[in-house]
Amino acid sequence: MDDIELPGLAHLAFVRSPEAHARVTALKVPKDAPGLIAVLTSRDLEGLARALPIQAPDGAEAADEPHPVLAGEVVRYAGEPVAAVVAESRALAEDAAELVEVDYEPLELVIDPALSQCRLVRWRGEGGDVEGAFAAADEVVSGRYAMPRLAAVPMETRGAVASYSADDDLLTIWCSAQDTHRQHKQLAAVLGRAAESIRVVIPDVGGAFGSKGSLAPEAAVAAVAAMNLGRPVKWTEDRFENFVGAYQGRGVQADVELALTSGGRMLALRAHIVADLGAYLLPTTAIPPHTTGMLMTGCYDIPAARVEVVGMRTNKVPTGPYRGAGRPEAAYFVESVVDDGARRLGMEPVELRRRNLVSRFPHPSPLGWTYDSGDYRRCLDLAVELAGPQPQPNGEWLAGRGVAMYVERAGGQFESARASLESGGSVSIASSTSPHGQGHDTTFAQIAAERLQVEPDRVKLSFSDSAVSPAGIGTFASRSVAMGGSAVALAAEALVDRCRRAAAELWSLAPEELSWDAGGVLSASGRSLSLGELAAAAPGLEAEARFESDLVFSSGAYHADVEIERATGQLSIKRVVAVDDAGTIVNPLLAEGQVLGGTAQGLGQCLVEEVIYNEEAQPTTASFAHYSLLTAAEMPPIATAFVESPTPLNPLGAKGIGEGGAIGTPAAVGNAVADALGGRRLDPPYTEEKLWLAMEESVQR
């Protein structure tokens, strides 16, 4: 984003609250400073910008507590934007921001969601005879499990450039974001402007991992500033701002109970899930905890379940989707209690899973989703096979191994694509989805080329401009190939039909008399016509398709071997096996890349990543000096494999692959750590101190 330059460009910097919860008692802005153009406060935005809209999942209650564009009388987390300064350069804007004086009256802090009195989200799901199943159980296994808050830490931080043309009343904004359509819709809602008066362009994005799905409040301020000043305005977030201002992920705790027979049959599950949602509801804050709740029966044929999810307000930056977005939490909670159940029954964890896996599809879960297809047994057996023999402990190291299943929702709603025949015989595809590192150009070109029977390099893709992109929802939640790819397939097939009809008209033949041959050549009765020749004879041929679908459900099995050094508590992950079923795999190389990337992020969560707030609700992990990321040099061997159970719900048979590594890895490693500790259950990250203390406590007992 920072390389976008426009004539007359001004720069935006923000004054952020140092207090986590306080009343703003006075705010004084400088009247003059070098390069100062304007200062905006919440009062200046009255009538120009509303709070961000809230999206409540089906069946969930969401409080009317949206994130303001700029804080008003009260700030609710350290880092919340209080004022915006526009100046001639970024440096001058930052200097002028230092001159804004804000007086705060501290208010009571809430750091622990369990102690919060303000519920932002509530969802409850139930199916089957839960009480009867628990009454009939031979064993009831319970546990409390937690996943820490995480920062997405994309390579490129957030940013926006806004430009306004008064002549045609058109606001154009370039955003570092995941997709065009959600930004467009949310910006129109915030500004109260007609959709056709806003153009959103998403350039190449340096990573997102879920953290750029919602409109950034700062981007809305940039838009208002550009319209007010009549000149373009740029905002580029620095790394510190990204740590304290961009929404974070996870931060969820669950109390889970599993009812079992002595023979290892799972009868029912109960869970109470508490999510730390932070200070406000952003548009998608309520989605991950709802997804966690809906997936709490995992891959298992559990006939009865009752799950309650509550999302509580704390004085922290809000949460939102981060790679997996509720799925890793569900897998970790379910797979932890299943492992604990196997230990209680004296049964091998793999065997307990085998006895309870869903085997018939479609499978309606007791919580309301219907799994479309899968081969859970094959995933588990393949993961065990690839894992090989278990390493044995020695005098210096404890050894453990863990396995975990997962199921995840993907797809749903709709996407569109437009296919156009260009001069020379190439084909352009405009897609409603937006890539930010997944390889859409390659995968979608393959899909279209196969149906057009041309080489992929003859297919040109375009994305991410609301002025030209067809209608859609966007890129998130492993839905690009299943939804966007299916729309591309249908558009390409429609273009084939359109071209066939045009050629038939040129030759005065019926369309069915023409054959479509390799290279995109139409032929009939000894005559042939290339796509280039057809484009010249009948210019402007194009077709558009819209694809709608219910949710599809990917799945997989992950396996981990770990060692813990007795003397230091250092955790060494020796090997990870990743087996994923994403239906039909269009491009195996790109699919494997998604698995490896997700696994790397899952391992980071296991080993080093955690957002920490101190007793004053100040983030203490707001730099790379304190928030660690794993590097390629620290990755263990990762064996990957795919099981393909095509979904019947789309023409490709494809599901989602982008989340699997981030979902299955933490659960498998968590079970391996518990195995190494003799059944002692700890939550990630598995720091040396945490593990060493656990071993010391075991010795003292």
C-alpha cells in the first residue's frame, strides 16, 4: 500500500489512547504545526461516519456495541484511535499527532472475561437427549481447555489510500484487505453513501490470515478526510499500531464434558465456551466463537450435544477471524477431551476415535450443520501409517505422541465470475474473489483452461476492483476454490456455449453440430475456427455465472511426535503428519503450500505465540522483541498427504484447504505434550517455564 502515490497526496496519523479504559475529559488540538492540514475528532465525524456494522451469526444474540470510527467520550482499549491528524508527510503527521493533548479519567478495568459483567455475544445449540445420555454414561470425562490470544502479524500491515472526485461524486479507496466486497459494503454503511458512489480497489496484499477481513476504522477516517479536504489521503500502519490496533484471534476457554460407555462409545457432549471478545464488536467478531460452538462434536457420531457460547467484553483490542476462525478452538477442545477420555478408559486414543467416527454422509450433526462428504477413517489410518513407530523416551527427554481429527466448514453463500473472449483468442476471467497469496491466478486459470481446452497461459485473471469485478462475498474461510472456482468453471462453460452458438450462426448450423476441440478450435463439416478467428468475426463474446452453495466440510487427521528436555522444559517437535481431505484437489502444489503454511502458524501457536496484557490491560507483546514468530529454520519435518472425498455440492467437488494446518496442528501437539507428561494437560503456548514447572510438580508429588 505504501508505494501508491497520487498527486497532492496528504498523510494520516492517529492519536491512540494510552489508557485501556478511561473517560476522555478534554481534547485539545494544535492550531498550527509544520505541514499540518487538519485534525479530526469524533465530533468532526458526526453526520459523516457511523460506527462499524455488526454481523450476528444465525441464532446468536449480539449486543449493540459496535466499534466507533474514532473514540468519543470513552476509550475502551489501549491503542484505540482518539484523533486523526492529516499533514503533508507521514513524518509531519506523526509530529503533529504528538501535539494533540488528551486528558483521561481512568475507569475500572476488565482483563479476565470470566469476571466481565458485559456480555457481547451469546449462542446456544442443543440436539438429542443430552440429559438422558449423561445419565446412562459409564464414564463422564471433563476438562477445562484454553487457547491464547494471537496476533495475525501479516507481512504487510494495514493501510488505505482514499481519493475523492467531486465532479462525479466518486470516492475511490485502495485498501490492504482480503477482498473487495466486504470492504465496499461496510464502507458504504459507515459513510452512509450509495454503493455506486464508492469504488474499492484491493492491490497485491502482503498477507492477511483473516486480520484484514473487516474494514479498518482508520480506513474510514481516511475516506472522510479525503472527501473533506478534496485531496487524496494515505494511511499506512506501522508495526506497533498493528500489534495494538488490528483485531486479534482466539482467546477462548471451554469447559467440556464427554459422556462415554465403558466400551468407548461417545454418547453426548456438553460445553460452556467463554470468548474474550475485547472492547467492541467489529463486523465479524461474533463469527469465530459461533463457529467453535457449532463444531463441538467434531468428526464424531455423537448423538446428543448441548453447547453454550458467551463472548464477554474486556478492555483489550477486539477479536475477529484469524486463520481457522473458531475451527482450531473447536478441534483443540474436542480432541483434548477425547484424548482424556481414552486415558480414563485405558484405551488407545486412535482406537477410541475409530469407534466413533462419522461414517455415513450426509451427516446431520446434533448442533445443526450437515457434513456433506468425507472419509474420516481413511484420514486417521493414513496419518497413523505415515507417523511410523513412536520414538522412545530416554534419561534426558520425555517423549510423547498425539493425534487429532478435525472438521471445518467452508464455502457457502455465493460468488460470481465473468468470462470474455479477447482478440487473439485469449480469455479473460473476472472473479468476485480476491487473492492475497493463495495462488488464485494459477488455480482459476487451470479451472477455466480445462473447460475451454486451451493452455492456462491463454487465460488472464482479474480481481479486486469493485468497478469491474462481478458481485460476490469475498475471500475468507477456505471458500475460494469451492465458491469462486466453481463460478469460474460455470462462466467458462457458459462462454464455450456462447462461442459455439456464435460460430454456428456464422456457418448457419445448429450449435450441436459443432465440436469443441483441443486448443479451443471449433469445427464442423471439414471447417474449423480458432478462438482468435471467432473473436475477430464476432467480437464482444462473454458470459457470466453466479454459483450458490450450502456449506461444505473439509476434514483431516494430524499426528505429532514431541520431546521435552527434562533439565530445561524445552519442547522439541520432532515430526508432524498432516492428512487433509479438501475434496477434489485442483492444484496439489498450491494445496500443499496451504497445508505447510497453516501448519507453521499452528506450530507457532504451540511454541511461542501469545498476546499478553498486564494488570493495567496494557499489551506487553507489542513488538517482535516480545511477540515471537517461528522461522523456516525452526520447522520440523512435515509429512503431507491428501484424501479426496469430493463434495456433491459444487461442480468441482472441491472443499477448503487453507485452514487445515492451523486447525489440526495445535490439537495434535497438545495431545502429544499431554502424553509426554503422563496425562498432565497444559494449554499452549508450551514454554520452557510452563513445561519445566509441570515436570517439577510431578516429581514433588
